[in-house]
Amino acid sequence: MHLGIDIGGTKTDAVVVDASGAVLARDRRPSGRGADAVVAAALESARAACADAGLTPGEVTVGIGTPGTVIDGIVSHAVNLRVDRMDLAGEFAAGWGARPEVDNDVNVAALGAWTLAGDGADRSMAYLNLGTGLAAGLVLGGRVWRGARGAAGEIGHISVDPAGPVGADGLPGGLETYASGSGLALQWGVDGATGRDVVEAAASGDARAREICERAYYGLASCVRVLVLTLDVDEVVIGGGMTAWGAELMDGATRILDAWAGASPFLASLELAARMRALDIDVPVAAVGAAMLGGGRG
């Protein structure tokens, strides 16, 4: 059996799964802030999930997904967790009794989405996470592709319009500015507002909010186009909190992809819209992927 822990900015989600990725037990609780509290919440959630499954720590492998940069189990720059640097693998092992495998949360979510798709080892996938930020995890040949310096999939920094709105990274027209929750809020410019507030304002008829949402559709369509043209993945799976927007987001992106296909026979041949699908927001893909990572996949 495999235990996977997804440490998020607001929640820690632990699951016990079998070899196919089927969830046998699950525990969710608020994430801690600061290294000690983050580890404590992860250990508590892990113990609760194992207890629900009737298993002891020695009967499961362990994998963890976390925000930030991860090298050899050490996490850096996990801003939402108030962590500059911590040895997550070592500190968790001290309380658990075995060392976990640790990776970036988007990478493990990609592995989880690929596992749950169950389409075979040769199928390639890009998992596009539209949340507070925007990034993709890549599974090629059944393995997570991280790149030479761990930056593979960081497409949020790709600019699609040099005259577009300036993002938090100081660059104009970035995909993260166009199609992430923080990007929508940044364009809206109202203190304390969220991406959801922008979507609700657009639904109420606010013209500027509608323009921002149109840019989000364009941003999502551009992400799919970039990922397919760069890697020719079989599928681009859309996950993250922005998928709570529902069909409107996917329909808007599809409209733009179809328009590009109508103008370009080459893009039409790639069937970009047909290669994009949204995940069920309630499926714990990151926790499942962390479990698979701990079990030796990825």
C-alpha cells in the first residue's frame, strides 16, 4: 500500500491507495505555517489516513508533494507555507520512522492524473495547474519530466503579449497573469479581491471584469497550444482551483482554440481542443500522485 501527502497552502491532504491509485482512506486538515507546523500537520494527517485504512506506518510507502523547489527532500521558497528552506524528508522521517520521497506539488499532481487516467505507460500527459499560480507537470513515457534544473513546465512565465498586463514577475503578458487566480486579481486591482471576485463581477455584467475573463480564456488556450506544440503530449489535463469556474472557462478556451484551427490547417490537424479536458475538482490527484511517487513511480 502507498501513502501520499499533498501539502497545500491551505490544506494537507493524505490518502492511502492501492497499486492502481484507488483511494482506500483519506484525511484532510489545515496546513501548518512554518517548518515545524507544516511537518506536524503532515504527520497527523498521515497517521489518521493509515489508521482509517487499518495500516501501520511500516506497511506503507510514503510520498509527499509540496509547494516550492525540491532538491533531495529539501524544500525552498514555499512562500504560502512561510517556509524559506527546510529538510522536509528528514524532519518527516524523524517523526514517522521512514524517509519519504518528496517532489513539487504540480509534478506529483501530474503523476496522479496520469495514474488515474489508466491509459498505459506510453501515453504522455501535461497536467496544467490553474490555481493561485500557473504551472504544468509533465509525464512522458510514464515518468515525470523535470528538466535540467527542475524548471520544466514553468510556462506561467511565457509572455504571449508584450503589450499585455504586467505580472508579479515584472514581465508583461505572462500566462500566469492571464489565467491564474492571482493574475485575475492583479489585473482587477482591488485590495483583497480574488480571482473568484473577478469572475462574479463579470457574471454581473462588469465590462472590465469581462475583459479580464476573456484574457483568461485566451491564456488557457495559449497554454494548451504551447504544451502541445512543444511536447506533442497526448492530452492536456486541467486542474487546480480555477476549474471551479466550471464550463465557462473551458468553453471560452475551446472557442479560441477552434478559431485558431479555422485559420490554420496545421493547428486544425492537431485537434487542440479535443486534447484538453478538465479534472473533477474533488479528485485528490496530488495526494494520489505523491503516493505513486513513494511507491517508486515517477
